[in-house]
Amino acid sequence: MSRDNTVIDLRSALELLKTIPGQLIETDEPVKAHAELAGVYRYVGAGGTVKRPTREGPAMIFNNIEGMPGARVAIGVLASRKRVGYLFGEKPERLGFFLNDALKSPVDPVVIPNEKAACQEVVHYATDPDFDIRKLVPAPTNTEEDAGPYITLGMCYASDPASGASDITIHRLCLQDKDLVSMYFVPGARHLEIFRQKAEAEGRPLPISISIGVDPAIEIASCFEAPTTPLGFNELSIAGAIRKRPVELTQCLTINEKCIANAEYVIEGELIPNYRMPEDRSTGTGKAMPEFPGYTGDAIKEIPVIRVKAVTHRINPIMQTCIGSSEEHVSMAGIPTEASILQMVERAIPGRVLNVYCHPAGGGKYMAIIQFKKFTANDEGRQKQAATLAFAAFNELKHIWLVDEDVDPFDTNDVLWAMTTRYQGDVDTIMMPGVRLHPLDPSSSPEYSPSIRDKGCACKMIFDCTVPFHLKHRFERTKFMELDPRRFAPGLFPEE
């Protein structure tokens, strides 16, 4: 695929997808934001860990949201690895390497004047007596059980009260009242939580902007985590490297913070110190929203809250959303993890890891397949070292499959074939009990197994499906004639 640097925001991304057959559809059919919109996309293209039937399909724009005249909602922009490749001008199987290259040459964001910021073409202040964020931002619910309308693709931007260093991440944001938004922090996993804790310790609110509907490069870059991007590293510089131009920020109008200048919507607000509310205050169901493992997350009993100061947006804005358990999460969380594993293992064991795939079955976080090549007998065992390096760096990883260079890590059938013919459970399984995992895994709880002492502290596993080096000659795959099939079936093999 050729590089395409014409994408600078959500609108240009959608325009690019319109030119590629099968990548974007629109509908003017009336749709309810409450559960129906996500219910439709479940069938059209959600994929991921969504309950079957689902599929990989095009992104979709809904132009007629019931009860919200003029509102439009885009969903599934990143719900396909192939589509991410189109948006970045890179082959899908090379995206981890592509992001790894971007990490090596960051481009810092720049600040532009307010009058040039498209995100502030229309301004709504919370001091207006008619202000209600629930009427201004067409945030859908994924299911009828959700705690409320959720912003699932809000780029949360805040700064360290002490150092001034800024960070951007995606969080679970529920519209709770006309000017209140709850914000879920995975314990110990996000830099913004550190910023919030510092401000709260001083009894001060933490200014925060939430930019919705942005360049997909920003959405992907925001999902990088430590140790690849340590505290103080601004992930917007990765997005700048992807596009080879700096991300443009602008000053918020009501808080001392920046926002994405060409976002479709921006919510300006402050995290209120020492104030919490139940996430399901409006429903009392104990449920939040669908999360990436494929289950509905539990509502947090005491969750931090943002008091909204203003909502700004472009003229005729496009709301962007995703289904929490869809392939979209796999793209955003998984591809940066692939890049990070490639970078880390290459430093320790150069030239052996050929590729990494964070599989959709793990939501992009729980499961990785590492393609490893053993060059000499001395490489035997290094494949396990590569897996343990990945585990040490990314506590959310639960299972790692190791495969040889002749196995396609992106083909689940090929991986399972390797597991069937190159794996013996009693010698090729490595268990690491009592290790910190992700709290949203429902099996990682003391109720599931008495071996688990604390929720989220359970067992990681390595499935070594590589052939022992001294036996490689006995595991050669059947060799077929190499040729160009396009001469015989040109319609099945289009030019790349």
C-alpha cells in the first residue's frame, strides 16, 4: 500500500474510506441512539469479541438519529485491521513495525490560535440555563443494560500538576447529568490517574479536555502504554510521526488545558477532587457497558466525576463511537502492543522475532502470537525468553502462543495447526500463577478458583508451539511449486 498523508482528521479519513470499495456505508434510516445503533452495527461489522453472529464489515455513518435533529454518528472506523492499513498506507501485517518506526521519530504537537481551531466553530457554555451535554453530544448506549450514554472514543487530555507534562488516553466516560460525566480509571494503568491523584491530594480540580472524532492516528497512538511511553511522554508525538506533521492543539476556552484543534466535538471540564458517584446512578443495574473481553463491565460504586464547563464542536459535527467489545478495540489496543513487544524483544534478542499479532479473541490485550525464528541450536529457549519479556512489560497479557517462521501468526487455523502438531501440553506449557493481570477478566477472581488470592492476580500461560531446533528437519511443511497465480485466476488476486 502506498503512503497516504491526506488524512488529517476524522472527515478526511471518512473521505478516504469512501474511495475504497466495501470500507464505508451510510444510512438515512432513522435509528435510536439507545441500543439500536450498536445493535445494527453488531451485524454489519463489529467483529472482535462481540457475541456471534457478527462479522468484519465496513465502517458506517448514521445520518438520522431519532430525537437529535442534524446529529450524525460514525462507528467502526477502526473495526478492521485492513481498514487501519488503508488509513495508514501500510500492509495490515506490517502495522506493528510501522508504529515501531513512528516511535523512533516522534513529532511533537503544536498549538494554533483559537480562531483557526475548527473544533470551536460552535460553543456551548455550561453557564447557559439550557445547557445539557446529553442533548448536545449524541453518545449512544451499546446495549439496553448500559448505565447510560457512553463516550467510547473520547481522547482525554490532561497535564501533570507538578511537571506540566501532558498525556492522552481513552477512558470509559458516562454522561451522568446535564454537566456531569463519570470517568473510569483502570487501577494503576493510566498516567491520567496519577495526574488526578496529585491534584486531588492538593484539593484541586484537574482540568481535562475530551476530544471526540479525530484523526485515527491519534486514536491508535493514545493507546500506547508504559514502558514504551513512560510518564511524561506525550503520545500525540507518535501520531505526528505517523502523519509526518505535528498534531495541532488549541487552548480550551474555559479551562487551562489544550484540546485537539480539528476534533468534531470537545468537552471541557475538571475532575472534581474528593467527589465520587455510582457509575450506574441512573439505572441501578450494577452494569456499566460492554468491555473488550466480551462481557459487560461492572458499574463502579464510587467513580471519579468531571464537571463540564463547555462543549465546543465543528459545524455539522460527526460523533464517533465504537462498541466496547468490537474489533475497533483490538486495533487500538492491540497494534500498539505489537509495536511495543517488537521493540522490547528486538533489543534483547535481535533478529529472532519476525512478527507479533495481538489476536481479536483477547480483545487486543489478553492474547498475543509471537512468530519466532531459531537460527542455531543456541536459540532454543530464547523463544520463551521473548514471551516472558512481553509478560514482564504488559501485565494485561494473559496468554502467548509461540510459533515458527513457517506459521502465519495472523491465520488462526495455522496457529491451531501448529498447536496440534508441534505442541505437547506436559512439556510445552509454561504456567506463571499469581501474576498481575487485567481486572476486567471475569475468570481472574477468587470466586473462579481458590488459587487466585486477589481479583486480577491470576495465571499467565505460554504455549510453545515451536519445533525444537534439533528436530526441525522432521517438521518441514509440504513444499508446493512457487508461481504467480494471477495468470490463472486474476480476479482472485488483484494487484497490491
